[in-house]
Amino acid sequence: MHGYFGLCITGNTQDGTHKSRLVACRRFTGSHTAENIATMFSNLLHEVDVESKVTGVVTDNASNMRKAFRRDELAGASNQPTLQLENIAGSDEDDEFVRVAIDWDSVDEESTSLLPPRYGCFAHTLQLIVKDGLAEATTKISNLLQKCSALVAAVHRSCKVTELLEEKHVAQIHSPNATRWNSKYEMIKGILEAEKKCEGILKQLQM
């Protein structure tokens, strides 16, 4: 039950090639709050020296992720230098303000750069849509998925069944995964292909 923070960078090289690389997978200690996530992200960007090159970040749609990259909330805390104004001594509230002299070059060096804009992961959005759709599906569909999941679980628990499927040259049937919308599709597809290659084999497995 350890937490990890993964950072993958995608971009174009000088010759125009589109590449994606995993640059960090670090142990994430403490609560997964928006502030801790933003801090970890900023530290990793600084470590790999790409702060000035990142134009956007893609995350899942969890509330802490959305909040971590809401620049309007975090800018006021520590990520954005603010301009202080002082009232002229002895003047009334309606009098003019005097702008305090600020060395902006030194401020830019000391302050943390603004977090890039966040974009929701389309694959995760699709996962949530399919998950909600299946949750509201008819009883027949729900029962079918439950029976298929139970069958596949039984297959994966038995060495004898696995050997039988290998003898029949049946590809491994995928297990359903709660975080991957297409896993249930792949599961049903695998079951149908197994029956097509070896008619009645799944009935044999249930006996």
C-alpha cells in the first residue's frame, strides 16, 4: 500500500519526432492532497530541468488532481509574485497609492514558476462514462458481466485449467479491471474466441 508519483513527458524533438518518456516514478509519502501533489510535480520539473518547456499537464479527473493544478487557487499561495501597494503616510483612504519599488529580476529567480494548465485525460473520462453506463445497465447485462467475471476468475485460479487452455491453443482470457473500461470488452471477446476455437470448453471448465 505504498503511494508513487509518476511523471511522463511527451513532446517533439528537434527533428519533429513525437516521443513520450517516463522520467520519474517516485515514492509519494504523506496525504495525497492537492498541495502535496503540486509540490511534488514542481520539484520533479525542476529536477529534470524542463520547467520552461512544459506547456500543459494531463491528469486523471480525481478531485485532488483537479485542485492541484488550479492555478487561480495556488497562485496566491506561493507560485505567483504579488505587487504590494502602500498608502501615502498621513493621507486619506481616497488618496492615491504609491507603488513600491520591486526588483522583478530577483523575484523571478526566487519564486516558483506557475503551474502549467491542466487537461483532463480523455481515456479516464471515457472510463468514467462507460463505468456509469454499465452501473445503470439492465439486470441481464449486470448478471452476464458478473458470471463472466466469476468464470474468468475461476480459470485464473486453476493451474489445470490453464494447462488445458494452452493445450487447445486458447489465448489467455483477460480479467476485468475496474480502471480500464475496455477490460470487460476484452474479457467477453476472449470468452467468445475460446468457445469458437474449442466449442464447449468453458462448460468443461465449470465441471
